[in-house]
Amino acid sequence: MSYLTILRAGPIMSVQDTGRPGFLARGLSRGGALDVQALAEGNALLGQDCAAIEMMGIGGAFQADRDMRIALTGAPMRASAAGEALVWNASHVIAAGTVIEIGACEQGMVGYLHIGGGLETPMQLGARSPHLTAKFGAGLQPGDQLPLGTDDAFEAGMILPVENRFDGGRIRIVASFQTELFSQTMRDRFEAATFAKDARATRMGAPVISAENPDGFAAEAGLSILSDVITTGDIQVTGDGTPYVLMAEAQTTGGYPRIGTVIACDLPRIAQAPAGAELRFEFVPLDEARHAVQGWMRDLQALNGKVTPLVRDPRDIPDLLSYNLISGAVAGDEWEMEET
């Protein structure tokens, strides 16, 4: 068995896959990667379907005892191997014993390190993801050794162009269970407001603050509603008027009124928005939201077809000889040269 050793770890680092659906009734939300699009992008670059290492804000240092392929996706971070810069949104071959250094985010908030063959950490309730909010499993710490899965593929040096989803922006929402408890005036004010993502954001939820609305937002029913089921993306408005966007590790039930729900394809934009990034929420019809999510899911499934070779200057590739540069060879005497 080969291992990846964590030499240094940022404050919130964990192994994440798509999470564990089906346990909501037992008090455990799905969890999984905050940016499922970045997870899919890394798997496309490596041609697999595996868990990855999620890094919030800052990365760490890693070393494996075997040659391996890696991919880097999500929020761009400064990354290098043996002191040589690594291209983001791309796959690379890393020689055994080489130290991979990943620094702070240059954009966005959540980056991912993918390993060819995946990570053979224990499966619990059908997933490798810990649920940090529920204290189910644990994050990664320096000294942890993660068993590596078998990687039968050899292709690396690939890149995947991605759209910028790392600076906040427009967020589409649909009506939620308690939207009608907010007056039309309050809903209009919510849509017209500019919000900033608060630094208190966690894997459970992200508070958003509107400077032009210091008194926040409130439902006409106040807080006198019964707790009911929570959906990832729900925007709860707490007693002090602060909206919270509920993320991957949200609670399973809640009693705060929900003004709306962020559609699935815009949740990565919420996850990736750094503290202070501007966000604007826009109600869209359910049919439009459904069409957008279905298109996004088709795009995720088609990512493999968008991977292209990473063209680099050979002088900048320290592991040049590890790449398959020539797919075939000839002896040189296959054709007779005509005399001129």
C-alpha cells in the first residue's frame, strides 16, 4: 500500500466526495464537497470518480511514496512541486518523494487536490467524506497518512478551462417554504440589496450582510413557525435579521423563516465567494431554475470531453521525461526517397 503524507495542513482540510444522501431522517445531512463542480472537474482531468482533498482558504504540504498523477481544481492557489510552479485546473505527474506545496487562495475560497486512483480512506455510510459539523469523522492534520488507490491510467499534462465563479456575483434563488411569510416589499428589498459574504462562513452555512439594510430582514410571522426539513441552499433569516445560506453540512431541520433557496448550480459560487465578496440574489421561476440545473448537470457529465493537452514550454517541465511525448515511432526506411 502506498500513502500520501500530510506534512502541513491548513485550518480546514478534509477528504471530500459527493457526500451521503439518504440519512436526513436520521439527523445527518448529505455533506460532501462544498464545490461539487470543482470535484467533477478534477475527476474529469484524471478520468476517474474519486474523493479529493478539500482545502478552505489555504492548502498545505504533501508527499507520496510513489509516483502519482494529481489534478488541482477549485479556487486557484499558489502550488508547486519541488519548487516548480504547478498550473491550476490541470493534471500533473509527480515523482515519488516530491513535496507538493499549496499556499493561500489567489481567488475564491475552496481548492481541491485530486490524486490519480483516489484516496482509500474508510467508507462510512457509503461515503469517504467526514461531516465536520456533526463531528462524524475528522479533518486532516499534519502527520496523517492517506492510503492511495490503484491508478491504472497514465494520461497527465491536461488542462480544463473553467469559467470564473470565484468572485461572488448574481445568485439565482427560488421561492421556499416560507417565502410568502415575507411581504412583497421585504422580498423586493432583498432582491435589490447588495450583500457581502461574512467571514464567519463555515461548511454549515454562510451569513451574508447588507450594509444598506442594517436592520436586516424579517418575516411577518416573526419566529413563530414550526421547525421543518432543511434543504441545502435554503436562506434562513435569523432573529437579528441576518440571512444565512445553508451549505453542504447544514442542519436537517430548522425553525427560522426561509426567504428563498439558492439553486444547486449557483451554490458553488456561494461556496467560493471570499469574505467581503459582493452577492446579489434574484428570484427566478421554478421552470427556469429547473432548466438551469439540468443544463449544469449535463455540463458536468460532459467535462471529460472538454479536457485538452496542456501546452507548456519544455524548459519549464522538470518531469518532462515522465510524459508520453511520442505515441508512435518509425524506423526511417518505410518510404523510398525519390531522386531529384
